[in-house]
Amino acid sequence: MIHDEKAEKLELVGLYIRAAARWLTVPDGGREASSRE
């Protein structure tokens, strides 16, 4: 398997975006939304 730096960065960016989205939604009453999952 060939690992591209771009691919790795995109993967990391995706993870960061997911984490950021979760962190940002918590203060806005995101606790209710997260409990639905």
C-alpha cells in the first residue's frame, strides 16, 4: 500500500473536523444531539 502525504493529511483533517464539530456543538445544547446517536 502506498501512503501519500496528501491522503494522510486529508485523513487527519477529517478527524480534526469531526472532533471540532463535536466540541463546538456541545456548548450549544449539543448534549441532546449527541445522546441521539
